[in-house]
Amino acid sequence: MNNQRGFFFNVDWLMVFIYLALCTVGLFSIHSAMYDPRHPYILDIDTDYGKQFIFVIVSIVLGVFILLLESRFLSALAPVLYALTIILLILVLVIGHRVKGNQAWIALPGGLRLQPAEFAKFATCLLLARYLSGMNIKVTDIKSFAIAAAIIFFPMMLILLQGDAGSTLVFSCLIFVLYREGLSPYFLILEGLFITLFVLTLKLNNVVLIIGVLVGLALLIILVFRRNKKLVFTVLVGASILIAFVFSVKFLYNSVLEPHQKSAHRYSAWNKKRSERKRI
Amino acid sequence: MNKFFERRYVIGGVFITIILILLARLFYIQIIDDKYLLYANKNVIRPLIQFPDRGPILDRNGKILVQNNLVYDISVTPKDVKPFDTLEFCKLIGIDKAELDKQFQKAIKYGRSVQSPFEKQLSPQLYASLQERLSEFPGFSVLPHSVRTYPDSTAAQFLGYILEVDDKIIKSSGGYYHPGDYIGFTGVEKAYENVLRGQRGVTNMMVDSRGIQKGSYANGAYDTVAVPGERLTSSLDINIQKLGEKLMQNKVGSVVAIEPSTGEILAFVSSPTYDPNLMVGRERGNNAAKLYDDPYSPFLVRPIQAYYRPGSSFKPLSALIALQEGIITPYTTYNCPGYYWAGNRKISCYNHEAHGTVNLSSAVALSCNGYFSMVFEKIMNASGRKNIEPVYTNWRDSVIKFGLSSRLGLDMPNERPGRLYTAANYDKIYHPGGWRSSTIISLAIGQGEVDATPLQLANIECTIANHGFYYTPHLIKSIGTRNITRVDDTVKHNVGISAQNFEPVIDGMQAVVDRGTAAASKIPGIVMCGKTGTADNSHGKPNSVFVAFAPRDHPRIAIAVVVENAGQGANWAAPIASYLVEKYLTGTISRPQDEFNRIMNANLLPDLSQYVIKNKKKAQQDSLKKSRLDSARKVGPVKSASNKKDPSAKYLAVYKPKENE
């Protein structure tokens, strides 16, 4: 839109401020949680907070570089970045390092570790942005929609294979972008209902009740709007999908999520250690 | 700008909704829900428990039976440890290098900057040599800790022992006990756990994220002080207790002495015994394992858990009931030819000795089986030979009033009730109406289907000494400075025999010691009334039994002695009882030392091949719970009786008494 890139008037300063504020809060949180009296200073490289500080500085420098780059450069680079991260995502499945149940890390020399899923997130965003901003691309077209969906789902599936359900779900928020560009609102509504039903099913642990309410609501809508054949049809299809989903929640929870991703009872282990210590 | 421009507001709305939900949740966690506040407090404040000293237990004259001793627990903080002379350190605290490495690794695993236990319960001697060199071993620290100690190594089964609580106890205590606490497991320690344990105190310490103490919380405003356990004065007399243990060494059996006027237990000997100090300290586990494996079961509390047939010591009781029923008078006589015919069963007197014409007193004095068989048949056939059931039930009721066949209610755990068959039991073995007085004639002389604990035997003597009543036996005189007795302990239990009926029986019992079967155990200057018993059992020699009380006027001690498989009551049980009685009444033993030593040094341990029965293995597996198992289960005859499915029960009922004294 604005090709005349000026550093001072085209930057979302509020965003930069929020980013820096979050970094600062995180740094101090780590400092207070991991405090080691032998290394009291926040800049000490031996400690976790010292490392975090270095990472913050490095990322600010990198951020400045990226801001200074010509935007067309990023746009041109998007397919390359996307391809690179896809290769990394496949690589991590082969030589990956298993941490906390996720095979998501590639070990680098010097004790550092690389998590390709993180790069995949913005590589996907870049490519999607480039594709959607192309001429004659409308999400309402079946073809365009399929290509956009493929750009999103390909890395998503690879990440799910790592066992990293969290990073996988992050991609689903790209639905907002597609919606903004003309995707049918049904997708957004359906996703919202999926999330709500998933939480409710686990929380209430009563499938019959939830399905009963769903059926009740569907019948109500059909009764009230029975003239509107199209709406009745939509509600029927939607309700069927939702009921099928409710039945699959338990399976999803048990087989897709790893144990540590479920409600983790950290305190039980902690209490046990405490009671052992008590006698000293 | 495309036609979907307005959709940005929908997206904005979605995000605002999500943020509002998160804010509501945050509000709930921070302001309304205090769960995380509690977690945080637990993180910072660590309650340190101050352990109270367990109360000591004294004998009736204030001598210490058990008190607390300081031992020293070594702890280590791995972070502070500097290289040190490991060999020297091992030598000082008496462990080997492998053990040191193991403990040290364990401590490191626990946390480098946390103080972890390293070696427990060092003796004061070891500590003394370590103390002066402790500065050479930075990172190690020593904490005093009190354990039980028994200065006279006596009354092990009476006092019982304490053990670290296990998970089951912790659960069932509803949060009172914590891992590492000790609890009375047997004996007085268990019975009076609530007063002995004292009250724990709590000091609230602030700790940092690594568990390092940073000082007292709120200047100790929420701390409580530990209250030491109360001092328990038991009724035991340490002098006769020790004498009893000495005399019973290398013998299996039991001695119980009771003060008739109060019901207080004076001696409580279970033999073989063990040194209670073995159950304390670093070697406890090994020592306990050895004791469990001992075929003579030193952990069995024989005075209240072993079943013995009373044998002839039952005769005074038999006579009392007959007198009360009016079946006989003191002048009823019987001409003893050396045996008695009950139906077609011949009951012989001891050594087939013909006692000639005997009356009640002389029959007791000479232990004439014939006389008492005659009396028993008279009672049982009072309403006709075929109508025995109600008569028997009536007779049994009279007997159990003396405390037989039910728990006396001693303030000690795991007392066993003893046994006397009911008419229904006999109906089951034979068929209703299928048994006669001759069938159960063994009961006349304390054989057959009657089993009593030594405590019950001693309690019968209390009742005779008191002319018709007893107090529930108990073993604690006072708690702290309070003279306490349970309500039960001051209630006279009347046995329903008129006082005047006791005199002829007591005459006979005096004659037993003066010139009868136990004449060899007469104590100069003391009138003791007693009764010997030679109780048959199915494995080896008969049990030697003697029951007595003394002096005759204003009795001060009632006693029951059982020496398993030792032979005649007069030979072993009677002298042992007489020494205890003399010591208790006069403070010394005046009779010849040689004879005393002969009794003391005699080894009467039963032959193991007969003593250890087939289910020994099973009994051993039960380990600690074994104390609840009866010795009788191992001692054979009772076992089959307590188990109704056992086919030998029938055989038992017709058990044929051999010669009795």
C-alpha cells in the first residue's frame, strides 16, 4: 500500500511497545522464579535469566533489521522460507530431539536447539499473505480456497506428527485472516462451537446432556424458521457435525493429546517431596 | 479495501470476548479463589514439627522400666561438603565406604542444598568421638533425637515396643501421624499410646524456593510448644518381675502375679523373653528378624495369649461351685481306691495312689482325681443322667463368672478370651443328647475342653483370696501425678459364691503347701495357699502349673505359674511361685541358694521336634501380626478345638485324662 517506507511513520509503535513490555515482564518473572544467590545479577550468563536477556537483545536487533528490510523482499522470499521450514519440519521428524513428549527440537552445536514449528508459523503467514494479496485471488473461489487451505494445513499436519498439539492449534487462528478476506462465516461459527463443545464435554463429562441441549436448540431454530428452507438445512447439517464431534471428544482427548498436555497435577509430586523433606 | 471490510469488527469482537473471558478467570483466581494463595503459603511457610519426648514408664515403686535416651542423627547438606577423609569418617561413625557412597548419592538426589538424613541413631559413645572432629567434615551436622531405653532390660512383653508408623496407620490416624513418627505397637506402649506420646509442637519457618530456612514466620506467633508425654506408673514390681524372668530362663511359660485387693498386676513374665533394648536402634531390624524366627516365639505375650489347661489347679473352683450348689458339704467323703469309674471310663489318681477316705479339704490337699470326678458327676446328674444340658449350662455359667472363657479386660492389647465349651459345642460334636457326665468327666479335673490364660488362672486365685470377688486386672497405677483407675478397675466382680464356702477350700489349699503335693515349696513363716497342676497336653511332657495366694489372712499376692512341658506342677511351677511370693512379701529369699540355683539353671525348653508344629511356617509369615495369633495354634491341642472344621475336634472331646496328681 505504502511503498514509501519511512522508518518513523510506518511502524506500529503500539505493537512494538507491547512486545518490549512483554519481554521485560518475562525477563523479571524468570529472574524471580529461578533466583540463584550465587549469581544475583540479571545479566549473568550462567543463569536462565541471563540467557533470556541475551535472547531479548538479539531479537531486538533482528527485529530492527527486519523492519529496515524492503517489504517486497520479504514477499519474494516467502516461498523459499516456506519450503525451508517444510524441509526442517520433515527433518525434525527424522533426527528430532524428544523433549517433554514432543519430537520438536533439532539439536545444534553449542547446546542450542531449534524448534522448526516456530519458524513454520511465520513462514506460513508470509506465504499466505503473499498468495491472498495476489491478483484475482478470492477465498470465495473454490480453487483459491483450496490453495489457501493447503498452505495452512501442510505444515499443520507435519507439526501434529511431532506430537505438538499446541503449535498445531495456533495455525487455526489463521481462519480469522481467511474470514477477513471473505471466507464464509460458517467456518468461524463452526470453529467457535467446536472449541466451546470440546471444553464443555470435558468439563461436564456428560455427553447425553450436551447432545440433548444441541438437539433441543436445533429443533427450536427449525420450528421458528421453518419457512426458511435454506436455514433449516444448514442447521440440520451443522447439528449433525456437532453431535459427531461431541462423540469424538473423548477419543481426541485420550489419543491425540499427550498426558502432559492434559490437566497436569504438578502439586501432587511437589507435595510428596515436601513430606519427605519435613523430617530433616 | 474490499467488500469484507466490515468483518474486521467481527474479528475485533471475537478477540475482545476472549480477553474478557480471560480477565474474568484471572479475577476469579486472584480475588475469589484462595486455592493458589494456600499453595503459595505452603511454598513459603514450612511447619517444622517439634517432637515431644515420649513418657517414661515406672514400676510401682518408682523404678524406671523404660525412659528416653539421646541418640544422634547425622544429616548432610551435599552443597557444603568439602573433600574429606572418607575412611576416617566411616571409622568414626561405624559404616563402610559403600554405605557412605550410597547415602551420599541419596542425599544428592534429594537436593544439593537441602539437609538430608545421612545416618540415624548414633550412640552417645560414637557421637562423643565424632563430635570433637566434626569441624573436619563440613556439610555434616548432628541432631539429637530421643529413643526408648530399658535400664533393666526387663518386662519386654509387658512394656511392648514402638515402631515407625507405616502408611496404613498414617491413613487410619486421620492425619495425626506423619511418616517418621513412632507409635506404640504392642504392650503398654500401645495401650497407653495416647498419654505416652505427648503433644507435638509446630514451629513455622519461612523457607526460600530451595527449602533453605530463612527464619521464623511472624516471630513465632503461630508456633506451638511440644508437650512431653506423661509419666506412667505401672503396677509392676520390678524386683519380682526380674526374679520371675531369672527363674523362667531356659523355660517356656508364664508367670502372672496380681494384688488381690486391687487387681493390680505385680509380675507379668512371658518366657522366653528378650532384651527390649534389642528393639531399639540401628540393629533393630536384624534383631527383630532373629526374634521372629525363634521357634519359641518370644514375641508371644504368653500371660494373656497362651492357652493352657488348668489341670488340677481347677479343682478348688470345682469344689466351690459344688459347695454353692449344695451338692456336697465340706464333710462329704469319698473312699478313693486310686481311681474312679465314670460309666465305663476309669479316672486314675496320680501314680494310681489310693488316697483312702478323703473329705473336701484333704481331696484338695492330695489332689484326688477320684473325689472331684465323683463331685462332678453328682453335679451333672443332679436332674437325671439324660438331662445334662441345662445342668451343664448352669455349671458353665458359674465357672465363667470367675473370668474364664472371656477377656478379663486387662488394659493391654490382644488379650485372648480362653475357652470353655458350651453345651451347644458338645451337641455339635456328639449329637444333642448324645453326651453324658462321663463323656465330659475330664472337666472335673481341669482337662478336656477348658483353656485359660495364665492371667485368668491368677485371677481365679485373686477371687479365692478375696472370698468371692475380683477387680478387673490392670497394670497402670497412675498417669503423671493423677492416680487413675479406669471405672472398671474399682468395680467388684462378684462370682456368686458365698464367702463361708471358701474356708474349707482354702483349708485344703493351705494343706497343699503345708503337707500336700507342694510341701517342698513351703515358705518359712508365710502361710501360702496353693494348688499344683500337672496339665496333660498332646506334645511331650505335661505342663507344670501352680496357682497360689499368700498370706492366707489379708492376701497380698495371687500368682499363677505355668512351665510348659516341664512335668509335675510341684517340681517346677510351685517352687518358682514360692520364690516370687517370698521375695514380694519379705524382700529376700531365705531358703537354700543351691535349690534356687538348681531351679533357675534348669533347662526345660521343650523338644523342638515336638514343639514346632506343621503350621510354623505359616505363623512366621504373619510376622508382626503374630502376636495376635495364639500360642495355642502352635501348641497343638487347642488348635483343633478352635477350628470347628477340624475332624480331630471329636477326638479331642473324648480326650482321656491320664494319671493326674
